[in-house]
Amino acid sequence: MSFDPVSDYPLGTRRPDLVRTPSGLGLDDLTLDAVRAGSVGPDELRATPETLRRQSAVALAAGRTQLADNLARAAELASVPAETILEIYTALRPHRSTAEELEAWAERLEAELGAPLSAAFVREAIAAYAARGLLEADDRAPV
């Protein structure tokens, strides 16, 4: 049975068979008893790329393109280690990175982490930061 972003929304109610944890547990397996027993931990409560892509399709079908884009990027980043996400977040703070450093992150997102939408977002940030004077001056001493 295929997924229809209009008739299958909300997924948890109408298509719980499509919602899985990172290890493949279904919604019925996510119980307080399972948490108490230690069979469901915090990593099981993370959204999977598949679920985020489906939620993106739902948002797009509802005409909420910005939310759909955000969810599509989240799907790309769902498997990226938290430490890497924090490094990217820090690099994107105003006056923290040069255009070259941000471009290096965009290239890594695209080539190494399989996140082309997120890479495009970083490249958009580079242009916006350059226009607003929010890039780090490249006058720091080499490391």
C-alpha cells in the first residue's frame, strides 16, 4: 500500500504502520512499560528520515512549502551525529565563520553526509551573511 500525503495524515492515527523508530519498532511498541523495562531508550524516540520525508510530503500537499523544505532538510540530517550538527550550528552563527569555512561545510554536507538540501541552505546562508556583513573577517592567524 502506497503513501498518500493527504488521506494518510495524520500518520500516527491513519497509517501507524508507516511510523517506525530507528531500530524498526512500531508505535505500538513505544509504551511506558517498554521504557521502564529498558527496551525503549531515548535513541528510539528520534524521528527517522523516512518519517520526516513523509511529513515533508504532507506539508507540501497542504501548501506549506517552507515547512516542507525544513522537514526535508531534517530528514537529511536525522542520521548525522549530534556533535556534527552542533559544529555546523556553531559555524553558522554570525561572525563565526568565513565564507570559505562555510563552503567547506556545504561541500562536506553534500559529498560526505549525503545532505544536498542542507548544503544548499548553507550556501544560501553564505550569500545572506555576505550581504549583511555577518561573515567572520578572514584576517585570523592560520591554525
